[in-house]
Amino acid sequence: MERWTDAEAKAWAAGRPWICGFNYLPPSAVNFLDMWRRDSFDRAAIERDLRWAAEIGFNALRVNPHFLVWRHDRDGLMERLDWVMGAAARLGLSTAPCLFDDCGFGGFEPEYAPQPDPIPGVHNSRAVANPGRATVMDRSAWPALKAYLRDVVRTFRDDHRILFWDLYNEPGNRMIFGPDGYRTYDAALTAHSHALLKASFRWARDVAPSQPLTVAAWSTPPKGASMPPYATDIDATALALSDIVSFHAYWSAARVARLIARLGARPGASSRPMICTEWMARAVHSRIDDQLRLFRDSGVGCFQWGLVKGRTQTHLPWPADLVAAHGGVATRDVWFHDLLHEDGRPFDPREIETVKLLTGGRRTRPAI
């Protein structure tokens, strides 16, 4: 199976509504491993949260299954993923599974066990990578990673509830968050992540799914830096191999508008569908009140970070030095991510009204 042609990518997008979604963990989960383990899988919260999302007007969600759950409880993971997609589809929400992830912000390797409580005051303090940064750097572990990816994609390769496959979230991300700032993991991760990114596309194409494959260009140049269509070799590879263009953008609306234009004008670019799979961080000027309309008017799909405030503590800011590097000021008076309190009350009712206005509010029939 080859990369989709421009015509195939356009045909996939034709007739679909504008994609307006969110990245999702239930508020009871401290990380994605916690979300998918049998003992901590929170069906009641997931059903409730998806219903709130549909009422607001969202039509898609992005979720990250975890390799360790597959390795220890393969059938359980498949059942739970199927259940989430079914619950979402009944409410008009399609699903974008993300199969690998280098964001181990907690600074420790994942373990298939009850997850620790969050560190008070620290954004995403227990985030673990998938399969884990050390595992990515251990080539002897890759046959199991291949088996995991191929199994999940093969199982759902013709499932209409899946919008697209996001194969790898932020490959090469080495940041670790702590109460005193951020630091970085072993620099050798980058080369291994780049290789795993390429392998992931090969493994998925061998299965020939009916849905498109993508990995986002995610690197964020600091404030004042030049902004090319992509910032790293990993980003360039992701854009070159993806069936549909995806990117992350925790920037102001004006900066995102320039990025959208540059992505469309980069060498070898085409009019492939474009989706921002992560955005919305109020402290760095990535806000619903001006940027959501930009995405809609540009025909760019989007998935904001977070829905319900919870144990990930992503309503708290990134470390202050990282926020400052991106032109913002860390504050706890304004939530960084997330839209709703645990009881469904919005952090800012005006944001909910904006989403409803631009999406038409509650969907009455499925998006797919």
C-alpha cells in the first residue's frame, strides 16, 4: 500500500462536516495507561463526558490506546476501544486513535500497574510515554511494537467509526515537567523515534486500512524564531509520509494562520486535507475565541487539548520557563487547557457558545 494520492485524500474529505474535536482522557485518569487498564477504565465518566461533548457540538475525539495494556490484556483493550468508539458514534462523534506517543512528561517509564496520584501543582505530572522512551530506544522490543500496531489497525481497518489513524504523537519529544521547570530526556531518543516513525507507516500500510494515516508535525519554535513549514527532520518525514496533513499549534491565531499558509505552500505540498490535532492553551494565546473561527474558515479540522478538568491537571500551566519561551505568562488564574469542570460547568461559558455557534450545537446524526 502506497501513500494516498491527492485525489484519494480529497475523496476522503469530500462530504464530511468540518472536523471539530478534542483530545480526551476521563477526569479520573492520570494518564492514558490509567484510562485503558481494566481496573481503572471509567465507563460512566466516559459516557457522560462524550454526551457533554456532543451537546456542545464536537464531532470527533482523539484518544491514545497504550501498548502495555495490549501486551498484558489484548482482548480487554480491544473490547474497551470498541466500546468507546461505539459510545462516541451513537452521539455523532468519530474517533482518531493515536498508537504511539513520546510524551513522558512525568519522567518515568510506564508500568502496567495502578498509576500514582498526580504531583500537586504540576501539569501532566504522571504522563507516561507509549510504549515508553526506553522501549523506543530498545530495538529488540520493536517486534512486539510491530505486532501491537498491526493488530489494532487490522482489527479496525474497515471500521467507519474511525476517522483516521494518528500513528505517533510527538515523536522525539524529550520534555520532562517538574515543579521547578522542565528538563529533557536522553538526546539519543530522537534518532530512534525517527526510525520508529518510518517503521510505523510501513507496518500500518502492510495492513491496508481504509482510513488515512497521519503523524503531526509538532515541533514548536520558541517566540521570535523563524517558522518554516516544518521545524525538524522528524516533522519533514511526518508530512512526507502522511495521507492527510496534520500538525500541532500552541500559538496565537495570527501565527497559526501563517503556519497554515506555509504548510500549504511548502515544497511538494498539495491541497490535501489539513487537521490540527492539538491546540488550545490559553496562556500562550491559543484561544477558542479567535482561533476556532480561523480553523473553520480555513477548512482546517482541529482537536483542542482537553475536555473535562481532572487528574492530569492540564488546567494548570506548563512550567513557567516553557510558557515564557512560547511568548506567554504562566498563571493559575486562567486554565491552561480543558473546557469543563467535573460537574459539567464550563470554565468560560463564552467558549462553549463559540463552539456551538461554529458547529451548529448538538448533532442530531452521526458525522460518518
